[in-house]
Amino acid sequence: MEGAELAKRDHQRNKSEIVKLVKEMFDQDKWGDEQYKIKLQELVVKDEELVRDVIAKIKQEREHEA
């Protein structure tokens, strides 16, 4: 699996973790709970980093193809 594909997979996994955490927050009526807010913020920051990584790897692979 190439770098961009691995990065996309990692991004998908992280998005799934975000959805899972949000569902858990609602199920436990913990929306707004500080502990969950911190976890969610960490996942969002990680997701932003993963998106940058995906973009960089796609650009890098396209440059090597040219």
C-alpha cells in the first residue's frame, strides 16, 4: 500500500473514532463534559494533521509519476 493510501486509511480511522466518541457523548448524556471535550479536541487536531499528511503524500506521489 502506498503512502497516500496508508495516510487516507489513518484519516478514515480517526474520523471513525471521532464519530464513536460523539455517539458515546450523546448516549451517556455527557455532551459538554470537559473530559470528552478534551478527547474530542485531540482527535480533531489529529485529524487536521492527518489531512495535511494525506495531501502532502498525494502531491508527492503525483510528482514522482510526472
